[in-house]
Amino acid sequence: MLLIISSALIVAYTILFSRYTASKKQLVSASTGKCISMSVGMVSSTMIGLMLSMLIPGELAYTTILSIIISSVCSYFTGKHFGINGMIETLSASFMGAMMGAMLGDMTPANRQTFIIVAMDIIYLLSILSLLFTINKEAVKQDELQKTKLTPIFVSMILSISVLGIAVIMEANAKAADDVPEMNHQHQH
């Protein structure tokens, strides 16, 4: 359940980021655009690699290649707004992030998987939020526009972290229920 929620968060915020970036791309400088592309490519591909390695445990070679392919497709959509240089930055960072995520997931012991998924989700959400603030700041600086209110995005991230917390509690309760030993009521006379 946690992997499904985590996957939905990654997809939703990557789409949100891509749409927000598309509306502000002409106001962001080329160097900032490359940094933004690289950052989002790295964090999203690390999450993709991590989740795939948790879904297919023990298959590092397959999860690495699969995460590189999926990350490359995703990086096209996030980097295309910043031209060919942005796409190259995103593809390079996603290649590296996909490999690191697959290795991280494969090396994480089973009793620490929930912790690493939640920690990486929070890092991902904070990275996306900081990149949205950077784009907004750059857009205001370039065009002297009124700042876009990012409060709804911030609130949605807080809600997302809350949903993650609920999912963790539910998984912990389910595991605790599975770990309760059954009592043996057989008596010998």
C-alpha cells in the first residue's frame, strides 16, 4: 500500500511540476533551467529506482535497467521545457539517479524498507517544493510579475506527508497483527 501511495505521489507531483514549469519556462534563465532539470531528474529517478527494486527484490540488474528506461521517459517530459541542454541535464541526472535508487532499494533490509520509502518521499516532496519556489522567484525576478501563490501546493504537500504517515501506521498495525503468535490450546492429559 505504501508503494502505491508513494508511486501516486511521484506521478502527481512530477505532472504538477511539469505543468507549472511549462507555464513559467520563458521567464527562467538557461542556467537555472538546467539546474532545475538536473534536480528534478535526479530525485524522481532515484524514487523510481527505489520503488522498482522494492517491487522486484533481488533483481538488481533488471531493476536498474528498467528504472533507467522509465526515468528516461519521465525526464523527457520534465526537461523538454528548458530546451536541449535541459533535456541532456535531466537525462544524465536521471541515469545516475535510477542506478542509485535501484541499488539503495536492493541493499535496504526488509525491516527498514518503510523507513527508506517515507524518508525518500519526504526528500522528494521537499525537493519539488524548493524547485517550485526557485522557479517562482526566478519568474518574478525576470518579469517583475506578482508572485504566484504556492500556498495550495504547500498545503497539498503537507496533506501528502499526512497520507504517508497514515499509510505507515496502517502497515505497522498490519505487520503487528501478523506477528502476534497464535496460542496453542491443545492440552495433553
